[in-house]
Amino acid sequence: MMPHRSDRRFHLALAALGGSYVLLVVALLIADLLYTSPGDVRDALNDPHVRFAIRLSLITATFSTILAMWVAVPLGYLLSRVK
């Protein structure tokens, strides 16, 4: 089955949006690598405030992902079954 013209435009726009996001993340990582030294990273990781912030970010991201999946999977199933 051939996709409709509007579907192609949507897929193209989605690919452009996703590609620009990936390029932004890669550019930020490259900028970090070019403007910091391993010693700066080591010094930052030795700071207890930085370690606490990293730990808190990992815990809250994990918790929010679990909550989102707990809501999204049943909701997605419901939406797929109801017209």
C-alpha cells in the first residue's frame, strides 16, 4: 500500500525534527569534549555536591520513567482497543 502524500510530508517533518535533535545532542557533546580537560572532569566529580546532583538526577529520571510506563502501557492498550 502506497503512503499518502500527507503521510510522506509528516514522516519527512518527523525525520527533520528528530535529526535536528540528534545533531543538537551531538554538538553539545563535542563542545563539552573540546572545552573541558580530563582534570576538570575529575575535579568536578570529586565535588560532593556534583555527585549528589548526579545521583538525584538518576533517581528521579528512573522514577519518572517507571511512572510514565505504568501509565502509558495501559493507556496505549486502551487506546488501541477503543474506536
